[in-house]
Amino acid sequence: MVLENLTMLDKVILVLIILLLLKIMFDVNRIMKRKNRAAKQQQMAQQINQASQEHRLHQMEKENAVDADFMEEVTVIETVEMPAGSDQKD
């Protein structure tokens, strides 16, 4: 076997290299998980922001509709309460 021809120092170096490679693999795995988690959190934040904007837009549309209805009623009341020629009663 090849390991029989290696000195003790060579075997130790080989084991250290294997351990270093394992550590690198675990670190890369941990970094990728963290990156994926951050991407998911950012995506959720964007979805929440979009939903919030849509909700605000919907609320503004409702308020504008109420304001338009109110202004229409005010205009109707003004035209009913002020008939033509009513200011010349002397």
C-alpha cells in the first residue's frame, strides 16, 4: 500500500490536509446556508414592503372615493340651497 511507504511526518501532514479540507467544506456549507437565509429574509422583506404599499394605495383610493362622494354631496347641497335670484329679495 502507498501509506506503508510514507514516513510518520508525511502521514501527519496528510491527516492535517484532510482535516483542513473538511473544515473548508463545513465552512463553505455554513456560509451558503447563511447566504440562503439572508436571501429568503430579503425576499420576505420585499414581499412585506410590496404588500404594505398596496395596502396604502388601497387606503388612499378608498379615502379619495369618500372625498369625491363628499364633494359631490356638497356641490349638490350648494346648488339646492342657492336657487337663482334668491339674493335679490329686497
